[in-house]
Amino acid sequence: MRYAIDLGDLQGWTHHLPLMCLLDGVLDDEPFDIGSGKVAGVGVRLNCEEGRAEAIWRIVRMNFKVVDMQMYRSETGRGLWKRI
């Protein structure tokens, strides 16, 4: 699980049916500290294969500004999360 999405950003988009369908079944149950330095820097990992997670990231980037929907990637999936 090398991709994650900012939990706070997700809360504002729960009414967005296409996004919720895209993320249905791939969001991990355990929120974690992204370490972004933000007060509410809590994320949730995408629990799916790497190819699917990258496709989700590309679709999110085509439809949302980075400031509206922050996503992160880690080489190990355990730390050093970088915003993408």
C-alpha cells in the first residue's frame, strides 16, 4: 500500500458519487499520520494493487486540484510520504 489520500479532503467529497465509487472497497480501515506537518495530517491508504492505485491517482488528478484532493505516495508504504 504505497498510495494514500488525505482523510480530511475526503470528508468534503462524500456526496461526489463517481469519486466514492472509484474509492469503494480500496480505502484501508486504519487512518495514520501522514507526517505532512499539517494539523489534521491524517491519511488513509489505498488497499489495492499498485496498478489500480496509480490509476486512481491519475483519475483523481484529472478531476480534482491538488489543493482539493491531496494524495501521497511512499516508496515503502510505511513512511516518508510525499504529496503527489
